[in-house]
Amino acid sequence: MSVKQISATELNNKIQNEEALFLLDVREPNEFQFARIDKSVLMPLNQIPQRIGELDPQQNIVVICHHGVRSQQAANYLVHCGFKKISNLTGGIDAWSRECDSSVPRY
């Protein structure tokens, strides 16, 4: 099963429509403190194997990072572990800042 790609604009529409989403941010804590999407949850990429039990395999999970590379790795891992409803934010938080919410700092 491949990982679904979601654009920042698509994600913004889903958030506006109050769809049930779990926003999983896999960046490092200092990046998360600097710039994040409201209601996202930090779980750095290297902690996912130890913390996978904190995630609900039935939830729609959107994985987020800076430009979409680490989140793709995390999304692939989650699918490999049996998660079915995984999406990767294409372009990451950078695309979110450019396309949806300019109040989120770019770095």
C-alpha cells in the first residue's frame, strides 16, 4: 500500500471542514517550537518505533515535517506497521507557510 500525498491546501480544507485528523509532526523539538500547525503533535522521526503505541491505527494521520522527506519516511514506516489511513504533507510545513498560513515562520 502506498502513502497518500496531500497538499497544504487540501489539508487546510480538511481542517476547515473539521475532518477528524491526527497531525503527526516528525521534526525535532526545536523546529516544532519555531513553526508548527495548530493542534499538531510532536513525535520526532527517531522516536516513532518506540512510541508507535501512542498512535491509533484507525485514525486518519497526516505526517508533517519541514519539506516532506522525513514525513515520507515516517509514513512509509507506519504503513509497513499496518496503519491504513496515512497521508504525507507534500512540501511540509514550508508549503503550509507559503500556501495556507503566512503567520507560520519559514526556515
